[in-house]
Amino acid sequence: MRKILITVLILISVNNLNASNIVNEAKINSPQYSFNNSLNHYNFSINDTIEKKNKTQKVIRDVGNAGKKLLKKIKELFAVKHKIPDNYVKAERIQLIEKDSIAIMSSKLGLTPELKLLYPRITPTKGYFSFQLGDYEYFKYVKNINLNEIEYIKLISADGSECYVDKFEFIKKENIKRHFAFLLDHSGSMGKKRASILQNSLYNAIEKNTIKEQNSTYHVYKFSEFTRRIAKGKTASSIASSMLPTNGLRGFGGGTAVKDALIHAITDLNNENKDDSKIIVLLTDGDSNSDLQKLPMSEVIKSATENNINIVSVAFGSYLNVGYLKDIADYSGGDLFHIYSPDEFQILFDNIFQDVILSYDLEFVPCLFGDDLELEMKIASNDLVFEGKTVFRTPLAKGYAIDLSINFELNSAKISPSHADRLETLYNLMKFKPTLEILVEGHSDRLGNEKLNISLSNQRASSVKKYLISKGISSSRIKVKGYGSSKPAFDYAPGANENPLNRRIQIVVLNN
């Protein structure tokens, strides 16, 4: 037994040295992505930090089950200690500040307010995303942003085509159903004490959030070399028996399989309502070194975005590739947090929930089809201008729709020269996709006689069809229908019959 212990200790020492070298090399070689450039989330390439088992890992694997169990126990005793940078700002609870404080933040306090766009998702008829304005290093969020402070929202394709979204509104929090999936790293380097603090902190945060939010479901996973969902429920009481009392690393320990854990959570969330908001929170203290899946991380992210799943990455400690985790967050429309101490676990989870609650949620009608779009928004507040970007996609798939943003004159169905750009973009799309068949829908609000509204909306849709036919598109590929006010895209104010956002021409994919 003593001989095995000495052998395993030597292997641990060598393995930790190799892992350290791998981490440092990954920090140098891992590609970095900037929001100053096009995100193009289907064209990027995330290099998996550890692609092959090294010789030391093979020796450890071959020691046998007894050696593996002993190795896990020893690694729990020698949990990694993390060095905190001198300039690190410890996590604090989020504070709300007035808009008037933005200039003070920038000039006198030396803070850097930033506009963040997060959690994009798409349904066949609507796009959604959240945004925040504030200084995130010091956890200060600006409150009371108004719609009229939004200068523009636009979509940009990989080839440089762009369109401005002109139909958008805030959405009420109570109308959003959310799924939170927490992936908690339980590899040996976390140590059983930190693992218990982690579990307890998450449970406390969920308990608080269930009081504020009634439409959320919580999925909790532990992962090391394998992944297991330990809890699922809508209330703290429904998951208490699965999370309390905490049990450290019991049943886990060993390596870290981030990719496998993400795939497990994505697969589970795909079984939930496809139109719900779905956020995975990945917390890890190391780089992935035990994945069984050979799928590149870029394909894992693609799977997440195609299923309206956003990933929040939490980097814990100093021995991991933060850039790698940031790429995972950025290209899935999520966010990144970096902490160093177990004392921050509770504030971290509280802030993640607060972050969602305090964000502004927007719904809009997309104006461009594409699988690798960039969503950009500009806000002007108190003479300061802020721009933010995130990934977006409007699939060219059956049932999905875009808005042409054509505004006809009152009681008119005549195409004006100002519509040329939008119609030309649609024409080019149909020319490039010869099998594409569409339905041109005409819509109005409730103002006026409904029979006339139906007739006029049908005439307007027919005008778009005539334009496309004049450019050479076969009439058999284009259907039209006027709906009048029967299919509003946005709600009406109490007692109101007028909402200009409901006056629109939509292009719906029938076949591709």
C-alpha cells in the first residue's frame, strides 16, 4: 500500500506539472476574439485546450480502479490553492445607479461604463435579447433606460449586408419562462470543502430567486470525468433533498470533462419548450482534460445557439484558460465571470440571478435571414454613446419570418423608391436560393374598418409579389395573404386600437 501511495504521489506531481505547462501554452496559443470585429459564430474555431491524453495520464489510467480511488482521495486532500492578482476586484453585490451618474462614473471615478447585449434567442416570428448598461468590474448597473434612448438596433450578416430593426418593444419579465442549468465542477482539484460551499451557495441563491421569479426551472449538475444531473425543480423545496446536506466530492473527483458536461446539459434542455429562455451556467476551476466526446467545441456551441441556449462561463481560480471560457460565453450569447475565492460563491450566484432580473428584455421582429448574424445596438444617454454587440441567427427554415420594414402611405399599396433596398435584398435572396418559396403577409393594426384593413393588407402584400415577379422570380414561388389586424405582433395599450408596430409586411418561409 505504501508503494502504491508513493507511486501515485509521484504521478500527481508529474501530472500537475504537465497540466500547468498545458495551461500556460493554451493561454498563448488559444485564439482571442474581439467584439470590435464580426462575431461570425459559425466560422470561428475554439481550440480545445487539451486534445490528447499525455503519457502521465495513461499511466494513471492504467493503475487500476484501486489506484484511481486512491488518487481521488489524495487530490481532495491537496486541493489547488489559487493566487489572487494584486489588481483583482472582489465580487460585490450588484448596485443600481441613476443615469445621471454615468458621466461621474466615467470622468471622476475612472470607471468604464459598457453596453452588454446578452441571451439572444429566436422564435419563428420574434427575436429576443437582453441588455445592460453599467460598469461590470465594480458591479454597478444603470437603471431607468428608456426605449427612446435606443438610437438603433441592426442585424449584420457575414457578407456585410445589414438592416435596421424598426419594430421592437420591452417585454415584461413575467412573460418569460426560463431554464437555468448549473454545471458545477467536481473534479479533484476543487477539493471537498470548496465543493460543499459551492453546492450550499447555489442552493441559497436558488431559494432567494424563487421568491422573486415564479417562471424559472432549475437544473443542477455535477461533473468531473462524467456528468450527472442531481436536481430539477421550480422551487427550492423541490430540489432541497437533492442538494442538502452537501456531500463534497462524493462520487466524483478526478479529471475535468467540460465538453461532455455541456453536451449533457444541452441535450436535456432541448427536451424543454423550445421557445423558453435557456441559460447554462458553467463553473470550472480547470481546463477540460477528460472528455469522451470528440466533437470540437465550436460544434458544441453551434448546437447550443441553434437551440436557443446561452452559456455563462464562470472561471474559478488562476489555473485555467480564461480566454477559452470567454469564447464559449461570447459565441453562445452569454457572459463571463471570474472569481478566485470560495467566499465569492454566494455573491456570484446571487449576482447571476440579479443580472437576469435587472437586465432590460427586448422583443423585436428580425429583418434579415442568416445563421451567422451580428446583433448590434446603440444607446445615447446623457450625451454619452454606447454600442454593444452579440451573436444572432434567423434560420432560413420553414415557418420563420422577417419584417421588410416597408411603410406604405395611408390607404395606399404603392411601392415607393424608398423601399428599393429592402426589396432588392429579398430579390437577391430568392435568386440565390432557387428552391425558396415564401408567403408575403400583409398586416394592419385595429384602427379603421377590418374588412378594408384585410383588403388593403392583401393589396400591399400583392405589390411585393408583383415587384419580385418583375425582377424575374417565378410567381409559383410566392404566395400572398392579407390578415388585417388578426395577427398582431405586439400588444396594444389598454383601450387602444392603434399600434404602428403591427402595420407590417412579413416574409414567411414556406419551403427552402
